[in-house]
Amino acid sequence: MARRIVITGLGVLSPIGSGSSAFWQALIAGTVGTGPIQAFDTSIFDVCNGGEVQDFDPAQYFHVLDPGMCPRTTQLAVAAARMAVDDAGIAFSSPVPTDNDGEKAQSDYMLERIGVCMGTTMGNVSVIEDENDRRIQRGPALEAAFASHFSETYITAAIAQELNVEGPCHVIPTACAAGNYAIGWGMDMIQDGLIDVAIVGGADAISRGCFAVFHRLGGIANEVCQPFDRNRTGMLVSEGAGVIVLEDYEKAVGRGAKIYAELLGYGLACDAHHPTAPHPEGLGAQSAMWRALRESGLEPEAVSYISAHGTGTRANDSSESLAVRKVFGARTDQLPVSSIKSMLGHTMGAASAIEAVACALTISSSVIPPTVNYRESDPACLQEVVANRARECPVEVALSNSFAFGGNISTIVMKRV
């Protein structure tokens, strides 16, 4: 019998608030955290808005490493991971020591049984962007030690060093779907008995290069993100980090952990339709949703809420809507759906991980966050959009979609315990 996997810790940094409590209160209040970008000069572009994490002091979360030697994506990832582990209240030890009477000292898990996996889109590309600026301005050379932290693998290495854990350590670079990929990795590793705890999620700092790419594609909104709205004009590039702690249900109950939700399953797909455009019929999305439902042992009728990828671009929202209709049929227009990107912008590799945090809180709180900036329905899109105001509603099962360039798709399913 497969082990039950539950979510016991949440960590999040976002443009609307950091820490699960502040994030959740801002989310259900419909707070918009996007505005003119401050991290770099946007004057050469004809749009300027995005989402940035405000009032972030990495020194609050770094107890081992020097945060000044870590690029911003790594800083965000470490902070979210520490938040999640603190929230879960887990005690680690390696090896389990004994006291003078030969009894095991108080600990929950061995360090070598703790795994870390993070998704990302841009990784620590800010190192390259900053070095480029220095060279143009003929400034001092980048410190060698800092340059060595550019590698994406340093994101999880830094988390492991900070938290003093010694299990498997992976980075998944499947762009905007990467957070859900990491969550699926953690689920598999626990169910296969390879680890006891998975610290999983995604992180991305705001990037001038990423902004330029989406601008060149014509995908950035004029002012605000309006998922599924008839007059939507695009997405907004943003930053953030989301981390959840996964544990075996029996062990979590045994140590008296708070359980937010149970992770039932995940589905991955790649329709490989186009380097940047989604498949017009959402074939990859359909496949990922069906796979997630099958792994969860559920029929579509069991789902009570969909956390949509919902970027606010014309192509994404229409193709996702079509895919959802193919899977959920006649129930589609009675199934509540929302896109929190309307408030946060698109946090790239952090997006699905932050949305997983939101889904866990939706289930535990029985409140569905809204899709803000929604004014006029689009016949080509989903119709039961939770528009502009949060909705009090019991959610037994939530399905969360995440799409990425190249046709990479990931879907997770979680339920109330």
C-alpha cells in the first residue's frame, strides 16, 4: 500500500507578502502586489510593471552562510525553506545521539533522510546580469567566490547547508512548471522509502533578461494581469519563492504535526508543440490532469477547486480553458477556478510552488482566493471564475495546473485530511 504524503510546513515570499500568514491574508483580501519595477531600468521598454518581493532582509533567515555571497534566487529559496521547516516544527539529528541512559535524544528525523528539491526558471542569472553591468561600467571584477555560486545547483546546496540536512539534493529547471515537478519528486522519494522528509518548491528572482524575453514575445500586460478576462493583455514578470514540507502521514501524526493537506498525486506531460506557445487544444494539459487524477485514484467529479496556471495571455488562458473542459466536461462551468497570478504576477519557477502553498491554505481555511482585475467574461475561457472577492467554500480536493515553455506541464492534486 502506498504511503500517504501530507503537507506539514509552508514557506513563501511574494510581492503581496512573505510568511504564510501575511501572504494568505493579502491573498484573500485581493491585494495586488504588482507595479513599476525597481530592480532594473525599464525605460527602454514600452511596459514597466512587474512584481517584486518587498522588505526582504535575507540576514533574518541565514544562520550559517553569508547571505551577501548568495545571489537573490538562492536568498529567496533559503528563506522560504527555513520558513517551511520552522512551520513544520521538525527536529533533525545525525546520527541519532543517545543520552547517558542509552535512550535516544529527542529528534524527529535523521539528516541523511531529508531531501531537498527546488524548481527554477532563471536560476541565479542575476550574477550574469550584474557582471555585465560591471563590465560595461568598467567596475571592479566579480569576486570569484560569488561567481562560483552562479550554478543552479547552488540553490539547493545552500538550503542543505543552512538547514544542515544531508539527503538527496536536486534542482529541476523545467521553467514555470518546475515547482510542481519538485513536489512530485518529493512525493516519489518518500513513497519509495528513500527519504522521510522532502523540502520542495521553487524560486526565482526578478530578471532583466526574463523581462526582455517576455517583452519581445509581446506577452507582458500593459498595466495589470487579468486572467480569463475578455480584455486581458498579458502576464507580468515577477519573483518569489514557495516551499512546502512533505512527510509520511503516519510519521507526521506520530509527532503531532499540524497537517495542512494531503498530497494525492501528480501528473507530468510535454506536448512539445512549440518552444514558447501552448498547444492550441491544450493536449499536454489534458494529459497531465488525467495522469494526476489517475495517480490520485480520483474521477474528475471529485475535484472541488482548480488553481489555474492562468497567466493572463490570450493563448494560455484559452488553451487551459479548453483543456479543463475536455477533462471536466459538463461540470466545468460549475467548478470554481482562480488564478493568483492576477495579484502576484508570474513568479516563474516559483509559481506552482507558491500556488501549492495557496492550495494547502485554501483547503485548510475553506476559503478560495479570488482572481482580481476580472471585469468581463470571455466565451473562450472558463466561466466559474472566483472574481475579485474571495469565496468561503469547503474545498475537499484541489487541482493545481502549471505550464511552461516547450510544452512542459505539471499538475498536482491535494485534499483535506
